[in-house]
Amino acid sequence: MSLPLGTKLKIRSMIYIAGEPIPYFWPMRSFIHHNPLHALEHLPFKDAVSEGERLFHGRGYLPRTTYQGYLEQGKVDHEHLRQDIKTFLSTRDNINDIDEERCLMNLLTKTTQPVIQDHSLASSADLKAAFNGQVPTTDTSINIEQIKESLRQKLQGDRPVYEAIDALYGTEIGKELDELVIKSCLDFFDEGQSVWGMPEREQGFFCAWREVASCNAKLFVRGKDINKILEANKSPEGIICRVMETLQIPEENWVAYFTSELTRLHGWAGFVRWRASAKHYYWNEKYPADLVDFAAVRLIFALALLKEQARKHIPSTASEISNLIENHAEETYLRYELNSGSVLPAFAVQVEQALAIGNKKRIINVFNKYVINKRAHEASQQAKRLRQLAIAADCKIEALKNMSEDNLAKLVNTFSDFEKQEGYTWLRAMESHAMSQLLKGVSLQPEPKREKRPFVQAMFCIDTRSERIRRHLESVGDYQTFGIAGFFGIPVSFMELGKGSQSHLCPVLLTPKNLVLEMSVAEQLDVNAATAMKKAVHELKESIFGPFVTVEAIGILFGFDMLGKTLMPQTYHHWRSQFKKKKPPTHMLLDKLDREQADSIVRAVQRAVIVQAVHQEFKLETEQVSDGMVRELREASLGKLNDTVVFKQTLKLSNQQAKDFVKRLQDVYRITPAFSRIQLEQLARIGFSLDEQVNFVSQALRSIGMTKEFSRFILLFGHGSTSDNNPYESALDCGACGGNHGLVNARALAQMANKAEVRYRLRKQGIDIAEDAWFIPALHNTTTDELKLYDLDRLPSSHIVYIDRLRNGLLSASRLCAQERLPSLQIQETPREPAAAYREIERNSMDWSQVRPEWGLSRNAYFIIGRRALTHELTLEGRAFLHSYDYRVDTKRRLLENILTGPLVVGQWINMEHYFSTVDNERFGSGSKVYHNVADRFGVMTGNLSDLRTGLPSQTVLNKGLPYHEPLRLITVMEAPFEHAKQAIEAVVTVKYLVYNAWIRLLIIDPEEQLVCSYENGEWIKRPLSSLQKPVSPEEANTL
Amino acid sequence: MQDMTLLLTALFLPLFPLSMVFNALFTRIQHVALRVILLATWPQIGLAILFTTDTAVPTWMLTWALITALLYAFRMLALRDVGQWTSFLATSWWAVLWLLATDHNQDTLQLYAIGLTIPFILLTLLSANLIKQFGAAYSGLHGGLAQSMPRFSGVLVVVILASIATPLFPNFFIMLKIILNTSSAMPIAILVLLVIWLLWSWAGVRLLQGLIVGTAKPGSEGEVSDIKTATSWLYALILITLVAGSVYFSGVFA
């Protein structure tokens, strides 16, 4: 049976909408930090967190005890807590019998467990009785309708049928279903990890899976006759429709139901969703898949498993569950209590036995006894907790005892509502403290006039890790530093030497238009040999039989490798690196090709292909293939010539044979006019025109306010990391470069800025780069703190005499930075000398057992857009993204808008990734790295079978089980006149909503009015900066 | 008369359905000391009665014993209450002791019964602790004990391992003895014994999974307290003594 097109489209639309809350999952080769609740950013932060908690079953804030720890450490604004409590109480009915404010303050700061428990049966009358030491009266019978309603809410609606069955019968259908779906995904989405691939993958996920599933004997033997379900329809949409109808889910609930299904494995669903949207993605082009396929596979398995359970007389549809609630409410209630883990422990055995025997009378007896006890238990527990709170808050217990039932109900509701939103209160109070600490230290003093230009000007990525190295570099000599997005404002599609694929070196928000090629200036490597060797080793390791037959022969070689890496990582690494052939010196093809050059390249390629083709087909050696023959064949293939005389004569071929070969050249070797045009279009993407180069350099320099007084050396630091055995390595690389090293962009900008024609045009625009100023690309290795200069072969000879001084300065900064960072990476925080610390940190990067080679962007909290002088005196401990900006050179706000559009949004993603990975590392983060296994070469799983782990591992955000990263929303500081900044924010819609929905906390420091403006609760609040500042003691500075 | 003796023995070295008496009694008695006494004395009474007569145990009774052990081992898979689990395991174990009845003297068998019952007694003491803290010793209700009660969890794991005949504990050597003893007389019984052993292990793992792993929950009275260090050392001492004793006696009775 085929489904009407309209219905198919409806199903597709439903799945599309259902999948929207699920965040994208990018392959980990280029780890992209992102907000797990990105799809909910249209909501205010507080509401979005609640919705995220519901959808993903995660936690949106830290546990209360952790916040209490922060309070003890002085990291929470106590007064802010009090104010928030007052504001909260002002919206509630006043209860005069008790000091609610004091109680709530105690609840927040002194009580470790929640005071209000979910109580389904106890009423306020029961609570009152419990306060007075009485047992709830048994004459008030339990309202069975209330119990039914509660069961409907828990078991129906958008809750998948099998989840309801699991909750009632203790089956593990959900778990088994997840495993089956994961196995199917692992088979299909494999990107070369397995030597044997799933067959028919070209047909798409659903079709390929269908072929395999229909002959899966294991499923058949167990009674999951997938074929019967598959026979119902050929298309995934048809199957989805059929399954939903069979499960008897009302159509108005379908979208919510699909969302619940997809969020159960949100890692895999996020990957499928991203993959389907990534049109250029090689694996998706080759083996297509989308969420409709994914949902169809999942629903088929779900139905099959439910059918299997149905044979044991367990309900398998939504209607059957509904009937169960309506007609057997007592049994259903007891089942839910027992299997959801909320049964009173003392009754567990009794309830289990009654349900196992199945006698209705006995079940009702147990039910009646159970609910009375449960009610009494709930009331007594609640009374106990309230009493403890009242004692802690120095309130009179008598007041609670004498409180009317109405007031008692109000009190419980007030406390309950407060506890539901207390996380947000804590968060705001922590942020308030962090903001006031920062504001105390900022300086609006103009930079002192320099007598001479600095020795070196260095541009670093805005990344928080640059803050430390910049501070140390500034401290060791006459170095002036700037912060700029790590891709230097140049979106580049890069083709590395020896690689056939392109990497996008820019934030994922952008799509680069220009392609940059890396060209070797040395003799070419034998790439084929190296690749073949790697492939052979891979196949030996990964195939089923390979290790079995070769382990005795060559296993010991791998053993040596393992011993070396484990026992002497640093020495072994240095020894082994001697055998690796170093990458040859390269240049980048940055300039645009003109038409003639492009034509010439296409011609050359076509000629080379023809020579190869003739050799391939006729075994003619190169020297036997004359230029004339090649020209003739090329023109014939392109339709410009009818005959190929030389070719025929040389090979003594008939007319037909020659024509056949020309046809082959067209069809197989693609020497056709149409393909030539495509090649020309591709070539047109290579490089940047002179105008583009001037624009990029101009924009980069202006955006950081660097338009005059250029030093002799201008260093452009990209950054990257090095670590061993670390699937998360790219998470430590530059986010602004799409999770890659930033060196390529630095080289590109340097090459452009060093060009005389570019400088000439910049001069006309008012950017006068000194004649002797030279841009040098460099790399900041964030794991080792090494600062390494590149492309020194292009350095003018006049600069060489300064190189030693420069290198010494860089080395000193690296060592000091390592010394500052090392204690936080060690188990024992032992101080080390700079040189020793530097060596120790280098070892970390080579140790394959090291789960935390560096802390990455952990503890990020601030994003500062302004002059360096604003925070120059502050030690920000690697917690701030620093973007240089001078509003005086940006009268039209264009540069500020660019900063907001790109770097700030990326910063917010990074911040939110860290926030959610910290507050709930298991659900929003990826748990411990120790248990991770690489899945299909693009993700990791916990153990051998789990959802794809999204977010950051615990080793990145937690230390000894407690948060190392302090989860705060990004506190963004902009140094600019209020109206200037406000208009820029209004102009960038994404950022406007981030600010107005409180996803970032914005502070505008107006240097002209000396005001601090913040956006709080829907309005701008202006305060004089001086009122927020007082001298910062070293201790206070450390709490930043 | 002899049949009556055997039947009476089948009550104390419990065989199904007479085994229901012991299990009902064990479930009804909630007091920990009484449970310990019951565990310690019940098989001893059975052995004492068995050796009042010189009659050899008939083969059909051995088969009956094996079926009883298998039945209880299988049923243990679905049990979540630690107390019930203990009594079922004890029943299963004591039934298996019948296989040694013909070839061993009373003292040896009584020593075996003591050795294999000690882990059950420890388990009963541990389950009492759980009941005190959580209101019940019930798997799956209050997981995450490894987090909230690490010392207790450590002891619990080792005691359960000892109960299910993990090597070096007395139960392991006794099981080995039974298998070796039975190999010539009833070769098919070895297979059944191995299945029983497998079921005990499986049930043990399921029980531990519901108690030890997962996220910790607060106890019925709020905070959960672990056993004292001294208590855990005491448990360790008993377990080490058991291991040492079993290694020693395995040589004596080899």
C-alpha cells in the first residue's frame, strides 16, 4: 500500500518539527561547541531551561549543596539572594504566621535536601494532623479519580507507549529498543572504522536497514517478526503512519510523541539531523539519511518489541494503557509505585507478591492498606522537613502547628514553587558577584602616550586561554597584544597538502567562498606509499581476522609501542618523531587566478589525463605520446575537431576505434566542455582578489583598533592543541576556525598584509602600515604554551637580528604561563620553576593516558569587548574572551556588529556548552572519558553501546567530582557609549534575543558618561561606574 | 520409620515443597537475631536427624534435592528482596548438601554446613542495616549504594561473592567437592549443578546491580550513613578467616 503524497509530506513535516529542539551533533573531527538548548533560545533562559529539563530529562542548574559551597567560598552575592527572595515573596499571598523570608533564606543556604517532596496523596489536613502528632484520619477515603488523573499524566500524552509499559511492568523495552537502534546506526553511519560495511548503503538508511532487518534471523527467532511490519508499507513515512495508527496514538499528539522518541537518543538524532542538513558532507552524499529514516527504524523496532510483550498479556497500545487506568486503577497504581521505585520500602514485597498472584481482591486489599500508609508517610515526612526548616530559621514550631489548613497549603505551595526556581536565583546571585568583582577592577583611564612604538605587536585569538599568555607576554618586555577572532576575519576553505578534502576554517555560522591550496616548495612526498601503509595497518587492526592471524608475527611491535608510550612518553615521542618524515615547507596559493591562468591549468590537467588514458588503454609510454596527438585528442573530445589523424596513424587504429576512444575520453575521463566549465568554476574559487585581500586586512586591523603605530614585528597567533589518544582534541582547538588549528588563517592574513599592493591600498584608506612592519604567522599551542613562529624564510634580512630577542621573549612568556597553569593540572598542587613547569606541561601533551591534557576553555565567564587597557590591570585567570575594540574608529558600528555576529555568538555557544556540561554532565555532557570508545570515527560512546555522547567530558569541567568550571552565563562587557552599543545590539537580531532573553548578561561600560548599563528584568539600568568600584585586594582578584 | 526420618530431614535440609516451611518462617521472622539463629541451626538439625539412621539416601531423593536446588536458584533471578534472596539461596545450597550425605560423616557435613551458612548470616546482618536505613532491603529501590555507602557496598559485594561460591571461599570448595563426588555416580548431575551455580551467580549480579550501581537516593530518614570503619574491618576479618579456613580445610578434606 502506498501513502498519498500529501500524507507523506505531512509526516515529513511532523518529524522535521519534532526534531527541531534537538541540537546538532557535528563530527568530532572538528568539534563545535554549541548550546545544547540552542533551539530554545527564542525563550527566556529560565523557561528554556525548564523546557530543556523536560525534553532531555536533564538538570538545568547545579545541586543546592554545590551552590552552598560557592556561598561559603564567597562566590555568591548574599544580598542578591535576599533581594530575589523578597521579589519572589512579593508576588505571593502573605502568610503572617511565619517569617517566610527567613525560612526561604535558610532553605537556600542551610538545608541540603529539598524541603517539599512530591506528594500525591497527602492533603493539607493530613499535614496538619502530622504536625500535631496525629495519624491522618482514615475516614477520608482516597479519591480514586485523583489517582487516575495522576496516572494519566504520568503514563499518557507524549510518553512513548513502551516507556509506560516499562514503568508499569518493569520490562526493559526502552533499553532494548535503544540498543537495537544504536546497533543499526553504527552499521549504517560507519565512516571507515569497520572493514566490512553494511550492504546497500547507497540507497539510504531506511532502505539499507530494511534489507538487513528483513533477513535478521536473531530478531525473527525471538518473535520480533519485523517482516510483518515492513510488509505494511515500502516508504518510511508509510511505516511511521502505520506504526502510530497501530499504537493508537491520537494524531494531535504525534509531533510531541516523535519528539519524545527522538530525544531518547538525542546524540544520534542530532547527528542524523546535522548530517541531513550538511549538503556538502561527503558521507551524506554517499550514504544519505534523515530523521524520517531514523524515526521509522525506531518505531518499527518499538512496535516489534511491544508485540513481543503483548504475547505475555501485557498492553501494547495507548488505548490498552488507557483502559488499564480506567478499569484497573488500583493495580495500575501499585504497578507504577513498584516499578518506578517510589513504593514504600516496607510494602515492596507485599505489593510485588499481590501483583504476581494477580488476585483482584488481594490487590485491592493491598492497595487500600498501601494508600493509607503512603498518605501518612508523606504527611509525616513533609511535617518533619518543615519542622526542621522552621527550627533552623528560628521560627516557632507552634506557628506551624496552629496554622490553618489553607495557610499550610499556601506555605507548601510557596516553598514548592521557590524550590522549583531556586537554581535560577543561585545563578543570578553568582553572576552578580562575578560582575561586581570584574567592575571593581576595570579601568577607563586612557592608555599612556608611548615614546616609541612597541617592540612587538601580537594578535591572539579571543579564546580565554590567550588571556594568560598575553598577560605574561606583556610582562616580559615591550609587547603590545590584541584580541581578535581566531580566524582573523578570513573565512577560508583550505585544502592541505596531500589531502583531497577541504576544511572550513571559520565559525560554523559562515560558509567560506574562497579556497586556499597549500603547495609544497620541496620534493613531493610519496603520498601513495604512505597511505597504502596506513591502510594496511588499519585493516590489520580493525578486521576480524587480521589480529587473529598476525598477532604472533607482529604483535610484539605494537607491544613496544605501548610500553614506550606508557613508561616514557616524552622520550619515546622524541625518539619516534625522528622516523616521521616532516612536512615539507609549503606556500599557500592565495591570489586569484586570472582567466588565462585558469584556462591554462584546465588544459594542463586535461592533457595529463589524456596521456594517462592512452597509457592505460593502449600501453603507450609517455615518450611515445606526442604533443600533437594529445592536442588532437583533447580537441576531438571537446568537440572542436572531427578527426584524430596522428592518433590513428601512431596506433594504427580504424576510424571506429579512434571514435570509440574519444567517446571514452568524454564519458569516463570527463573531457567535455561541460566538465571544463565546472573545473573553471572550481578554479575561480581559489584565492582572493586584491580587493578582497585589502578588505580582509583592513577589517581585521580596524576591528581591533590597530590603525597606526605599527611595530617592526606584528605576530599573528593562531592557536591549536596537541594531545595523544584524545578524541576530544579538536574541542581544544580554535572554535573560530571550525575546531581546527588557527595557523592557516594566520598565514593567510600575514601573506596578504605583507603584500606591497595591499599596503598601498590600505594607506589610501588611512591605515599606514610602516615600511619595516612585518607580519609573521605563529601558533600558540594551548596544551604546552609553546609560541612558535612560522614562514620565517620570508622574513626580510633587516629583521633577522631581532629574532633571538623575540624568541627569548616568547619562550619566557610560555614558561611563565606554564608555571601559572600547572598547579591546576596536577593532583598535588606543587609549585614549580617556570622551566620545569614548561617541561611537565609538554609531557602532558604526549602522554596517552592523560585524560586532561589541559583545561581548555573551562571556567570561561566573561567576554570583554574593548581596549586592552580596560582590563590590563586585572588577572583574569584565563576566564575571559578578550576582543580588542575601539569604538572611536567605528563610528558606523559596523565593526561592533561584526564582533557581535560572529565572535560573541561563538563565545556564547562555548559558554553554554560548558554551562550545561557542568550542571548535568551525564545528560548534557559526555560523562567520563575513561569509558569512551570511538564510534564510527565521528563520535564517542560510553562503553561499547550508548547514545553518541554530546557535550564535554567530565574531565574538562569537573575536578574530583565537583565543578571546576563555574557555570555562569556569559558576562559580556562592552566598552562603548550606551547608545552606540545599544544600537549595535538592536541591529544584530540573534544577539538582541540573546540579551533580551537573558542567555548572556550584558554590561555596557560607557566611557564618556562613566556609566555602567545592564539589562535586567526587561529594562536597562544605569549606574555610575564609580559607585561600583573600590580597590581590589589580591584575594578578591583571585576570586574572579 | 526410615522414610519418616528422611522426610523430616527434608524439612530441615529443605526439599521442595517442605522447604516452604523454612522460607515462610524466615520471611515471617523479622528480627535479625532470630533470623541468624534460624540460619545457623536449621541445616544442623537436618544433618543431625539424617545421621540418626544408617540408611543410604536413595537416588530419587538426590534427584529431588537437585530439582529443589535448581528451582530455588531459578526463582532467585526474579527476587528483589535481600532477605528472601538469602533464604532462597540458603535453601538451594542446603538441598545440594544431600549429594554429600552418602559419602561423608556427620562432623564433616556439619562443618560444611557451618562454612557455607556464614556468608548467609553476614548477608542477613547487612540486609538489617539496609532495612534500618531505607525501610527495606529491596533491590532497585535505593540504588547507588557505592556512592552513598562505599564501605558497606564493598562488604556487600564480597559477601555476595562468598555466597555464590566464588573461589577461595568455603562455598567454592564445597561446590567443588560436591561436583567431584557426584561425577562418578550421577554424571548428568554435574551439568545440573553447573547450571545451578550459574544461576546463583547470575542472581547475585542482578541483586548487586539493583543495589550498588546507579544514582544514590536519600534514605527514609534523610541522610544515609555508612557502616563504621571498625565494623567493615570486622566483616573483612571474618571473610579473611573464612578464606583461610576454607583453604586449610580443603587440604584436610582433600
